[in-house]
Amino acid sequence: MVEPIRVLIVDDQLRARKSLKALLSTWSPVGEVHEGCNGREALQLVEELQPDLVLMDVRMPEMDGLTVAAQIKALWPRVRVILLSIYTEYRGQALAAGADAFLGKDDAPHELL
């Protein structure tokens, strides 16, 4: 049996976090879904929870998603990181920072799943 995917959603906008959580709850491989609201909290939660996947906004207070992605991949290389933004010009920077993928926030939901 395959273990459920543990996900951490990090976005400074509550509505964005709740929307992603609702979407992920419809997908059977997902088990636990946790939330964080900024980059510093993301690092603390990754250390504490050891999620399989981090879905994270690029632009956040305290520490941006590009910086956090690079640190997550350096410290916990097995953790998958998908960066999200309404600003698609961040795609190249996200991948250069070590993100496993980049999605625009207006991309179709099935692309995330």
C-alpha cells in the first residue's frame, strides 16, 4: 500500500491556503495537509513535520519562496517543492532555486493534481 502524501501549503493569503487545501482534499493520494503563512514558518514546519511536498507562494513576507525553496532543497533534498505565483516570470528563478516545479496560480487545478 502506498503511504498518503503529506503536504505543507505556505502562502501569506488565507484564502489561497484554504482553496489549495480544499482542492487537495479531493485527491485520494493526499493524507495530511498543513498550512504556514510565511517563509520563516515554512522552514520551521518542514523541519518539524517532514512533509513529502511543499506548495509555496513565491512572494511572501519575512522570507520569499525562492529563498525558502533553496534552503529546503539544501537541508531536506527529498522534500518536493512546487512554487506558485500569479507572476509567471518567476518560473526560471523558481527552478534555478531548486523547486521541482512551478505553477501559475491561474493554471487549471488538474495541472497541480
